[in-house]
Amino acid sequence: MEFINRYDTFIFDLDGTVYVEDKLIPKADITINELQDLGKNVCFVSNKTTGTPDEYYSFLTGKGVRIEKERIITAAMVAKGFLDKSGFSGKFFAIGEKSFIEYLQNAGFDFSERPDEIDLVLVTLDRTLNYVKLETAKNSINKGAEYYAVNIDATCPVEEGEILDAGAIISALEKATHKLPSENFGKPSNHMFEFINEKMKIKNGSTIIIGDRLETDIKMGNDFGVDTALVQTGVPKIINGNYLIKPTYTINSISDLLTI
């Protein structure tokens, strides 16, 4: 229990860390529930925007994970918060799935597919990506629309391996527009860290981030002075002495937290 006693706050990535697709990582429910029984502060943070917090809550509780809906944070929530605070009142276009677009529309933001009236382009995971969407985004950016990334993950873990995520789309748009997003709302951005901190009141030295990605989960911890644990259950890892992004701990899966 020495490891568990070292930390008061546990920040978990979801995809690849707690579950993959619709399957919970073995003993993830036992681990998370035990941490909460011990009085630990637990929250869940996802760059994925294909589901709403309500859907994530229903999925996890349906798998036996005891959580509070308010402890689920997504990159879509961070993007919405930024647009609210900045007073954005124009029209947006998103390379993203229906649930993400509707999430912003339900928050009062206007969606358009016409480059001549689009003020903002957002890019996130889109399993319905097609050439028309890429052209709309490219033309809008070239006409002067603001350009933000909701997340920058290159791939998303699935049972068969990985699928292309927002990072691959951003690379394609860079070739076509010679521009990169001016903001990123997912891990490891300061926008995401500040959003988490508002909810969890992070204390360096007593907080740990657990995730499967070096370039997002682990980098965010490194950037903001928070300990990290890298799990091996999501995207493939390349870890060697020369890799610049290094976790505090490397473990096989989330269940190891109770035994190290």
C-alpha cells in the first residue's frame, strides 16, 4: 500500500487505460472502486469526442465502475468551455462525428458547411471522415477561418490495433493549408490541465496521471510536474533510454496500481 498511500488524486485516461472499445480492462473496476473506498480523489479524462459524458458514465457504471458523472472530463467539454469564455458567436465547422457537432449545437453554437460563412474549423476523431469534409475544412482555413484541434492523438486504440485519429487529419490539412491549429483542447494542453485543475485542485507530489500514451497522458504530467504511470494496454509503446517523454512508472495495466 506504500504506492497507493503516496497519492491522494488519481487521474485516469479512459480509452486504452480503463477500457478498449466496449471491453473493460481486466480488474479495472476493482481497482477504481478500491481507490475510492480508500478515500482517493478519482477522475477520468478523455481526448475522445465520439461520446458524451452521459454516455461514458452509463458505459462505465454499467460495467460496475462506481463513479460520479461530474468526474468525467472530455476534450469536447474543454473546447466548449473555451468557446464560451472567448465569446465565440460565429459559425463553426467540425471534422468530427455527429455526437460532437450536436454537443456544440446544443450549447448554442451554429454549425455550417459553407466555407464562405465558416469562422472556425475544429478537428477531432471522425470515423465518418470523407473527402468532402477535408475540402470544406481546407477551403475554410484558406479563407481565413480560425483553426483549432480538439485533440491531437495520431491514432485511437481498438481491439484490432489502432484507427486514425485527429493527428492524422491535422497532418493532411497541414499539407493542404500550410497551417497548424492555433489551439489544442485535449491532453497535453494547458487548456486541458487547467480544466482538470479547476475540478480536482491538483497538488504536485500527491497526484498521479495514469494513461497509455506517452505523447499525451505522460507528456501532460511531465509538462506540469505531476507523476505519471504508463500502462501497456492501449497504443503500442516505444520506450528506451533516448525517448524524451518518460513516465514515473511503467506498469502492465491499471490493476497493477494495487500491487506495486
